[in-house]
Amino acid sequence: MVLKENKNTTDGKEENTDPPNTPETDEQKNSDNGNSPEEIDGQKGLEDQLNEQKNKVLRLSAEFENFKKRKQREIDEFKKFANETIFRQLLSVVDNLERAIDSASDTVEEISLLEGVKLTHKELLKLFESFNVKGVEAENQPFDPNFHQAVTHAQNNDVPDNTVTNVLQKGYLLHDRLLRPAMVVVSKGTEKQTQKND
């Protein structure tokens, strides 16, 4: 009896072993394509890291360019003012030549000496000009403490107060940097002085 029942089930009806048709989920589709959700997240993470590294490289490149420009400016500045100490020492030579010219008299022998000193002075000033060393404008200019050094005050109503009336020693600039301030006499009005005293 038991054998017959088994035969009936096997002979009469075939068992359906196929799995039921169910729609594929996104996970299954992705697993069929070889891209699991973990792999997609991993790819996004890698892309983010790649973008971050690109930004770092761009920032480093910009910083390096700025560094190169800054160094070039420093080198140019150094070249521009490298001769500063030499010109400081030459200024005293120019001063002595100017004093010699001023103190020379009109005798025949000293005239030739005076001409030689003048030529030497002229050559030194040409040398200064070739290296952008210029004299500071001082006489009859308003007193400027950045370029002038006041030695004394002189009472003078012919010019406005704080005007340079006399230059005792010339000042010089190297490019736009002060090598030495001009030593000057500055005007002071007498009327204002008496009014203050009253």
C-alpha cells in the first residue's frame, strides 16, 4: 500500500522544483553586475579622497608659486640695495670734495686744483646717478622729518614757518630709501615768537 501511494505521486504528478518567479531586487541586480552597495560606497569614498588630494595639490602649487614670487622680490630688493654701505662711505668723500671746492680761492695755481677737484666731484656724482643715488631736495622746501634733520632754527619772516632756509649737509637717497638725511636750518617767524611771549 505504501509503495502504490508513492508511485501515484511520482507517476501522476511531476513535482515542480523551479523557484517561484519573484521580481529581482536592486541588491540582486547590483550583485549580478558585480557592484554591491558596499562597493558603491567604497567608490564614492575613493572619489572623495581623490578630490581632496587634488585640492591639496592645487593649494600646494599655489603656495609654491607665491613662495617663488616672494623670494624673487626679496632677491630683487637685495640686489637693489646691496651697494648701500659702499655709498654711505663714499658720501664723506663727496662732502670733503665739496668743502675743498667751497674753500678754494681765486689764485691762478689754485684754480687748476679747483678744476681738478670739481671734475672729481662731478665724476663721483655721475657714479651715484648710475646707481640711482640722488640728493634730497631740501633748500626752500617745507621741513620734512623723514628726509631732513633740523640742526637749528633761524628767525625769518620772509618765508613760511618750518621752511628749510639753509642746508648744512646734503642728504641722499638710494632709490627710495634714505641713505642720510639732510642737515638743515629751519625758519621760525619772529612776530609769532613775540606774540607767544606776550
